[in-house]
Amino acid sequence: MKYTTILAAVATFASTVSAGVTGSAEGFAKGVTGGGSATEVYPTTNEELVSYLGDSEARVIVLDRTFDFTGTEGTTTTSGCSPWGTASSCQTAINLHNWCDNYEPNAPKVSSITYDTAGVLGIIVNSNKSLVGKGSAGVIKGKGIRMVSGAKNIIIQNIAITDINPQYVWGGDAITVDDADLVWIDHVTTARIARQHIVLGTSADNRVTISYSLIDGRSDYSATCNGHHYWGIYLDGSNDMVTLMGNYFYYLSGRMPKVQGNTLLHAVNNLFHNIEGHAFEIGSGGYVLAEGNVFQNVDTVVETPISGSLFSSPDATTNAQCKSVFGRSCQLNAFGSSGSWSGADTSIISRFSGKNIASARAPTNIESWTMKNAGAGNL
Ligand SMILES: *[C@@H]1O[C@H](CO)[C@@H](O)[C@H](O)[C@H]1NC(C)=O
């Protein structure tokens, strides 16, 4: 009874922080308000959606339908290549900006590819926006979204982004963040994407929280030709702090996530499930603290060699060192039918000093909870 009252109080407080949005961000993007208390708008056409997202008003934009961009910019026919094999389950690369010629000169050529032009470049989302789906109705199909060029204070919650040229690498990303700050991506589902499900570009992306989202890697076309999408989450950037919390990463084969540049990553209570390939790839400048995650049927938990730094919360004694900065011990990760990892770089802990740090639970029950609650339509 008492517990219910507290939850109700939290919900009331949250709704005054930002209309249309449920709850508030934990971790690095804590304090994000998006469109704040702006009156909700309900776009009914693609044009209206693009206009609301891109204008300079603070807005709460509610999606109560599917916005399908497939075909809206026509198709493009060009050449490509098959660096990953020519089987029907393999992705093909578009020779975009001569990528095939420059980087895969020995790959079999594909003389003619026709892809959907709208997929290549996502919709611009300007500062001070909340983009939220109603129930399970909010879907953007055939085009992603981009928070770039100084965009700040954005909430994306409870929507799905789907079906962006899944057959063709370079056919488009679902969510791009590059040169931005205070971005919260929550309860978002991405499925059947050409390239990255989520990419943080090489500019400073500052404070980002990605929580309770579903990266659904099931696809008929894959760079690993095994039905598992390779291009999961790519965290690059010159000054990035990213909280990955409570997400469900399903059926991928790589970059889940890839971390480099100058990126501090707190990966907490995520479920990595059925990864036929690798989950983490940690390049130079990637600082990863992972705790309370569950790895179930994950072939390779982290690619080797690790060029960056990893604190994998290896054992209770070492995890107690988190107390000095986190005010608590770090949580162990859990592994079922999975590979393992070891990373005891405790110097990462001090990098969290003075920052907003997400809470963490022991990995018990994370698996069943995440399967039921992560992604769009599960708020
Ligand atoms: C976003 O809101 C803040 C606070 O109201 C304001 O200072 C800033 O100019 C807004 N940004 C844009 C691009 O409108």
C-alpha cells in the first residue's frame, strides 16, 4: 500500500517534468526535460512530423500511428559489392561514396542495387523535443532520426523505428547522435535496419542515456549471413558519457556495443541474448564499466584484444572499490551458456566521480523482467 503511494507520487512528479513523458532519466542524461511542459501535438502526416521535430519550438510530439517514409523519396539504383559473401542471407554493400571501390576492391561486385532513398538519411530532431509514442502505436518506418549539430535536451520514448533498407549496408541508421548533449532514448525498439541501430558519431555527444530499449537484430540479411544483425550500437565520440541501462539486445552478431574515441560507458542491467558473434568491442579510448548485466547464449562477450579499458565487475572484493565513487559496490554480471571476460581496470571507477550514476541491481530476475518490459509498447 505504502509502496503504491510512493510510485504514484513519483509518477506525478515525472509528468510535471515533461508532458507526455513517463518517468525520468537515470544515469548521465539525468535532468533531461525534452519539450518540457509544452502542449502535446499529434502529427498526422510525415510532413507534419518532420516539421515538428525540426523546428525551433520546444515540443512534445505524440505519435499515435505509423509514419511510413518508404518510397517518399523514390528509389536509387546504383552498384555495390558483397564483402561478406553472396549467399541470399548476406547483406550487400551499396557503393556509396565509392566505399566498395575504396575499401573492398577485392569483394565481388554487384552491378545493380535498388534501395529506398528515404532510408539513407534520418529526420533531424532539434533541441528541446520530446518524441513519445502512444501505447504501442508510435512507429517510424523506412527512415531514422538524427540528433546532430549541437542538438540538446531531447527525449525519445516508446516508439519503434523499423525497416530501413535491411538488405543494404549504407542504406541508413536508425538513431544517430553526433555533436549533441542530454539525450535520453527510452523504451525504443529498432528492427530491420541497414547499418547501425544506434550510432554516436565522432564529435562530442556528451551526456546520453539509453534505457529499457530493444535492439532486435533478427533479419533476413546480415553481414555475418546468419540471421543475426552485425551493426548494433556504435559509441564513438570525442567526449561521450553513455549510460546503457536495462536494455534488451537480442539476436545480434557484433558491435553490441562497439566503444571507442573518448567514451565512458556504464553498461548496467542489460540483457544480451542470443549473440552469435560478439557483444562488446572496446577500441582505443573506450572506458567500459559493466555491472549487473546478463549474458545468455553469447558466443563472445568481448572481442580481443581490448585496446581500451574494461572494468567487468569481476568479483565481490574488487567490486567493493566502486564504493568510493558510487556509494555502493558494483554488481556482478551473470553468464548462461556464454563466453566470459575479465577486466579489472579499477581506474575507470574514478572517471565517474561527480557524474550522475545509474542505480544497479543484482542480475537476478533481470532476464525475465527485461524480456517482458524493454522496448516500445511496454511502458
Ligand atoms: C532550449 O531551451 C533552452 C531553455 O529554455 C533555451 O535556452 C534554448 O535556447 C532552447 N534551444 C533551442 C534550440 O531552441
